[in-house]
Amino acid sequence: MFTDSHCHLSFPELRAQIDEIQLAMAQAQVTRALCICTTLEEFETVHGLALAHANLWSTVGVHPDNEGVQEPSLDDLLTRAARPRVVGIGETGLDYYRLGERSVADMAWQRERYRTHIRAGRQTDLPLVIHTRSASEDTLAILREEGGFEGASDASTDLPRSRGVFHCFTETEHVARAALELDFYISFSGIITFRNAADLRDVVRFVPLERMLIETDSPYLAPVPFRGKTNSPAYVPHVARQIAEIKGITVEAVADATSTNFDRLFARVKDLS
């Protein structure tokens, strides 16, 4: 019924409880989850979960915030993307939230890493899982430059255009509109249940249901009434219920639509089932 489109079950606090998590997911009618890779070093663990559990899938990528880790080459991503049950590229994107004493110019390494992921997504025709925080203008600009869209320098190549999802969306309606214009999906997390998230709930109201996914981003961002606790894919129905309330529809309609959207975006899930 429900699909958690973004979680980190490879993180130690969740991996050690995978059997309990699977049971809780079944009880909550969460039938599938996508396990997100954040470093090349953890890929084998993430991928191993997907290989071991028929309802789990994997991505390959290096999170923009991760420093001091193996820098992914295009070949690194392409080779791992060819493995069974790998259905997406990422988590990738840009994050300027913790610049500290650095400037945006100092983050050129992050922008180049992002470009590498976009190129891998196009060469494999796999969707990108995009993270953006305090960097939406650059995130969109680089995607337009590299993604093969009309007006881009390489738009005439025979590679497919970039596609994917802006995950754990916390940006404005303006950014959501720009992502939708590129035919990307928008994924919402438990943040939309937080008391101080009224503006984000307005974005939920704006985004069409047919362009929407739901996620937990476990182990982070547990929805109300579990806020402050370790998150789990079993909690993703609470995200769906909040969307249903905002849009004035049934939670079943949200579950059906977001699971259908997941299948449409991550098409390899069906091919590899």
C-alpha cells in the first residue's frame, strides 16, 4: 500500500533492527522502501540490504555533505548502477547550509560531484535523488545545464534527459514549480507534520498528487507523534495522512498515487522484480 521512497536502513541504528523494522513495516502496510546510498564506502551495505530483502531497493551516490570520503568518478557510479536492484543515482545535489567560514565559491568540489551524478543518471537513464539545502538556485541551474533540457549545450545528444525527485522537500513553492517544470517529482517527509511547517504544507497543497512521493528519511525527521524519536519506514503512513488532510482526500488515495508515482519514476523496480 505505502512506499517509503527514501530511507537509510544501512545506518547502524536501523541496520541492527532490520527484522523488527520489516515486521513494523508489514503491520503498517508499508510494502516497499528505497535504501539510499550516501558514500561509496557504504554502498555494499546498502546494496546488500536490497539483495537480502525482496521489498527493498538501492541507489548509488555520495551525499553532498560528505567530506573526507572516496570521491565518485563517473565510472564508479556507472559500474555500481549496473548491479542488480540498483534503481537510482544519489543521494546527490548541493548543500550550503553548513558553510562556516567558507564561501559558496569554496564549494566548487560539491558542484563538480553533483555534475558527475547528473551525467551518470543520463548515461544509465536512472532517476536522480536530489538533496538541496540553502542552495536551490545552483541546484536548479546545474541541473538545467547538465540535464539535456531544451537550451542546454548538450540537449541534442542521444542521451535521455535527466529525471528524478527532489527529496525531503523543504523549499518554496517557487522552487517546487521549477522542479515540476523539469518533470521532476517532489517528495515530502515527516517535516510536513511539524507545527512550524505551515509554509511547507502550502507547498504540499500546490504540488499535484501525480507528481508527489512520500518518504521518511529514516532515521531522521520522525513525524508527529514520534518527533524526536528514531524514524522508521513504518512511520511513512503519517506523512500520507497529513497530505490527505491537506488535500481533502483519503489516505488510500495518497498511498495509491504515491506508490504508482514511485513505480513510474523508478521503473527498474518493476523490471527487476
